[in-house]
Amino acid sequence: MDYRLQQLKASAKAGSEKARQDLHSQAEKLRANLDADRASIEAVKTRMKDWAAGKKATFDEKVAQWKAQRKQEQLKRRAEAADEYAFRRSRGRCCCSRRCL
């Protein structure tokens, strides 16, 4: 009976050691997968930041073009209004089409 008890204890100890080793190896695999996933996530974040920076640069460029075009149109309207005013003043009329001279 003593022999069987010792075998049972040895078997239980070996089984628990094997379970511990299996658990340890599974934990290592999970850590490796987690590290790989983290690296993948960081790569995606980097790509997203680069994409967003490209979009922002394009948007900023379009805004700058729009502002320049708007400024040019504004200056053109002012120049035309000044020409019209000068023309009317030279003919003896102001901007309201009355004779103000």
C-alpha cells in the first residue's frame, strides 16, 4: 500500500508539474501573440498618422489657394470699383450718379 501511495503522490506531482509547464508555455505563447499584436497596432497607428498628416497638408494647401483666390478677387473688385469711381468723377458724377461737383 505504501508503494501505491508513493506512486500516486509521484504521479500527482508529475501531473501538476506538467500542468504548470503547459500553463507556462501557453502564457509565453499568449505574450508573444500580444507583442505581435501591439507591433501591428503601432504600425497601423503610424500609417494612420501619416495618412492624416497628408490629408491635413492637402487641406491646408487648398485653404491657402482658396484664400489667395479670394484675396485676388477682392482686390480685383476694389480696383474695378476704384476705376468706376474715377471714371464717374472725371465725368462730373460721383458714385451715386448725381452731379456732385
